[in-house]
Amino acid sequence: MTDHLDKTAVDIHDPLFVRDPYPVYDRLREQFPVVHSDLYGGFWLLTRYEDVKQAATNWRTYTSSVPGVTAIPVITPRTEPQLPIETDPPLHSRYRALVNPVFSSQRMDAMRPRVRTIATSLIDRLVEQGHGDLVADYAVPLSVDTLAEFTGLPKADSGRWVSWIGRMFNVRDRADGALASREFGLYIDELIAARRNDPTDDFLSLLIASTVEGHRLTDEELHAFCTVVFGAGFETTADALSVMLYWLAGHPDDRRRLIAEPHLTSTAVEEFLRFSTPIQIFGRNAAVDTELHGQPIRKMDVVALGFGSANHDPAVFPQPGTCVLDRGPNPHLAFGAGPHRCLGAPVARLELQITLEEFGRRIPDYAVAPDAMVDWKTRGDRRGLRSLPVIIRSRAGTA
Ligand code: HEM
């Protein structure tokens, strides 16, 4: 794809591109930093770090307040915005202020032992088996169970909501995606009704008790919040975990270094977030006619922010294709930038950090299973693995 790059038909979901988008990004960044693709209804793609960061921050020029535009292509056309992600300041700031306390450091501290318990019980099973799929047997259940703990989503239903969310984000079968979206919507409505009748101390109950601009949130607003938090909360984290564990499977020196120098855990977590960038691309609309690098962008044009490309921009990150465990500074955009910077970042960081610590202690040596196919996801705006079969070569004593 790099040799015969057709700028007007950059296909972010092409299987070859999805497998390794970085050679294409390198070329675009260098030669065509603002490119228009006619595919998927047409969109501009920004690939340089500074442009992506500016666009994410500058909501007056690049608005988020057009329902559905964050996904390219729009999977389920909607008229109601998802909250808080499909609003601009000042309304966005008010919604955001309402949910910020739910992600407080006190709540994170309380979560830490619970996430560790989930991680260690999954690791116990892997150690016992001596092999496993680190996506199905670790990354997905860790992020799903953590989200359930954090939000109060019933764990018993996790199979159902994981399946709905997977189908909702499947760009290849959009009719099924729309159906899944409706089914998930009905489920959320039932949950809202249940919490209104019988509040707990979970995310949804906290939202029900909150007010914005002096009024309680309506069922529609609650629904719009839940769709984002439940939908955004586990797949991205599972993707980051899967790419991190894949890198470490192939880089025993890095595994050993993290065990010998545990103080590197926090810089390593940031580096794995940069390297994987689970949300590679996120959409905006031009709010006004504008121009970037000589390209005229018209009001209402779709503009794709290339977070993945930005995080591999050599102008900001030397050796962008390598995980440098002690990289610093590391101003990555994996969680976005500006007003919509990820709300759940502390939850994701917690899971990655605990995974590094517990794998170091319990599974210091593992490798991709011989002859196994490592299966990447099929959407170019997301980056993560669908399966990661490994063998565990040595076992450390249980804690
Ligand atoms: C590694 C995991 C994650 C990554 C890479 C990620 C990435 C992102 C990005 C790039 C944005 C900004 C979107 C934009 O610019 O419009 C965002 C926003 C958001 N994320 Fe995450 N996210 C992750 C985990 C989570 C988790 C665990 C939760 C919830 C528990 C969550 C909830 C949200 C919400 C609610 C927003 C919207 C914030 C707003 O509009 O103000 N995310 N995330």
C-alpha cells in the first residue's frame, strides 16, 4: 500500500493497513499531512502530532457536537448526542464536571485491591494451564470485570454486553451493529429503571443523584452517558493490554528489565499506551471553513484525528516503533487531548500497571505459542489483538 498510495482513497480499514498502518502514516505525515479520502463518506485525515493535538484541543474549529461522527464510517446514525463526548464546551464542561468525581483518586485507590484480585485469579488459571490466550483469558475478562466493579454493571450479564459492544463496533456488518446497538440500548434502559428504584453506590446511581444546570439528568441523558462509559470502558483497555503483552512476549529483555527495575512501571505503562494507541483515529466535524497546510476544509467536513500516527511521529518520539520503557518525556495522545481527554484514563492505567506487576511476579517467562497466528483486530481506527495464544515457560512461586 505504501508504494502505490492513492491519497484520495486512503482506506483506514484495509486489512493490510490495519495490520501495520505505520509505513502509510510515515509517508502521509511527511508528504501529505492533511489528506482527503473519498471513502466512508469522505474524511480528512490529520497525521502530524502537532496538528492532531491542536485539532483535539480547538473545539471551536473542530466540533464534537455532531452525533455519531466520532466513528468513521458512522456506524449507527443518531440524532441524540452521546454524553459527554458529543458536546462542546461550555455544555461539555458542565457534563464533565458531573462525572469527574466518579473517577476521583479516592475511588481509584479503593479499586486497586479489587483489580489486583481479578488479575491474580486470571493469572492463577493461566499458570495452572501452562498456556492460554492472553486476549480471551486475560485482557478481556480483566477489563470487563474491572468495568463491572467500577460502574456496577452486573457481572452476570457481561457475556451479553461484551457481545453487543463487539457487534456495535463491527464496521463490516453495519445492520447487525445497529441491531446490537438497539439491544444494548434496551438493556441500559432496564438498568436505569432498576437503579432509580433501588440505588446503590455505583456509577449509575451516582449519576442519577447528580444535577446539571440545576436539573436532574433525564433518562435520555443517563442513557447517553452509560453508552459511552460502558462502551468505551473495556475494549480500549483490553486492546492496550493485548498489545503490551504481545510486545513483552517477544522482548524477554524488556520483561527482565521491568522485573529488575520495578520503578520503571509507570513510564512503561505510558510507553505501552503510546505504542499501542488503542483509539488510533477519532472523528470531528469542521465547525467553520478552515485551512490546514494549504488544504481547504469546509464547514461540516469530517476530520479524522490520527492519534496513532501522532503517537508515532518521529518529530516528537525518537524511535517511535520501539517501546522504550523509560521514555521521557512522553506527551502521548493515547487518551486524546483538550476538553475530551479520556475520563477513564486512571482506570486503564491501573489495569496496565497491575498487569505489569503481577505478570512480572507470576509469569516472568512466556512466549507466543509456536505456529500460533496472532490475530489483529479488523478496524483501522482501533488497535488491538483478537487473540494472543501463549505458552508459559516457567512459573514463579505463587504469592
Ligand atoms: C487504554 C484505554 C483507553 C483509551 C486508549 C482511551 C482513549 C480515549 C480517547 C482518545 C478519548 C478522547 C476522545 C476525543 O477526543 O473525542 C477518550 C474519551 C473518553 N473515555 Fe477513554 N480510553 C480508555 C479507557 C477508558 C475507560 C476505562 C473509560 C471508562 C471507565 C473511558 C471513558 C471515556 C469517556 C467517558 C470519554 C469521553 C470524555 C469526554 O468527552 O469528556 N475510557 N478515551
